[in-house]
Amino acid sequence: MTDRLSQLEWRWKRFDDLTTTEVYDMLAARSAVFVVEQNCVYGDIDGLDIDAWHLFAYGEAEEGKRAALAGYLRVLLPGHPDESEKDVRIGRVLTTAKFRGLKLGNAMLARALEHILKQWPAEPISLHAQAHLQGFYGAFGFVPSSGVHDEDGIPHVWMRRPGFDS
């Protein structure tokens, strides 16, 4: 398992630096996981990708094929989408079906936190988690900051990790 994780290619990119293939992979994976698998019809293309950082984890290419997207998440900067939003926000965290069971989510979240803390060490970090993942995010220092509520038919909770100054 860890061997497959060590073979992943990690890419951090701003939206303007993404290739057309990366944009396609990102949107296809988000649609496959959040819309098809979770049977949740919602507006995934929300305008927030343009000012976000995007983390891609690509698996090794099979012979004659290009590398497959294994995992993805995005990071919204403080003050985005509006000036009242002071937290850095992590969102759209996913592992594609072929790469589940590798603890890729742990590796992605660790990389995301490292990236965020280098740029915004004092800023709190928030995310909108599916309620059943509270333990997963809790292991990274996130605590619920809202009650459980319905979001497109799936129980969710806002979670927050305080900044160093908080």
C-alpha cells in the first residue's frame, strides 16, 4: 500500500497554470465522486476554482495510457470568496475509486496543511465535511464549528482548525 503512495506524482497549481488535461481530470473526478457515486446533483462549477490552489495526486500510468488522477483537493485563500471570509478553506477532497484504501486522504490533507501553514501560518483553516468524516478531520486538529446539517441530501458539518494567533 505505502509503495503505491510513494509512487504518486504530486502537483500544486494555481488555476491559470493548469493544463486542459488537469482541468478535465479535476472536473471528471469531482463529477464521478460527488455527483454520480454520491447521487448528489449540485453546481460543482462554482467560480471558486479560478482563485484557488489545486492539489493533484497522479498514479503511475499503465502501459499505453496516461497517468490516472488518484486524489484531488482545492484550497481557497483567505478573503475568498468574499472579504468577510478570513479562514483558508479546504474543499472538494476526494480519492478516486481505483486508489481507495491507500490512506491517500491522509497524505493529501497532510500536504495541504503543510502548504497552507507555509503561506498563512496564523490563519485558521475551515472545511465543510461530510458528517461521517469528523473523526478523520479531527485527527488533523479540526473541530466542529457548526451543528450537523443537510447539504444536498448528505449530512455535513463545518469544521475549523484554529490559527496560531487564535
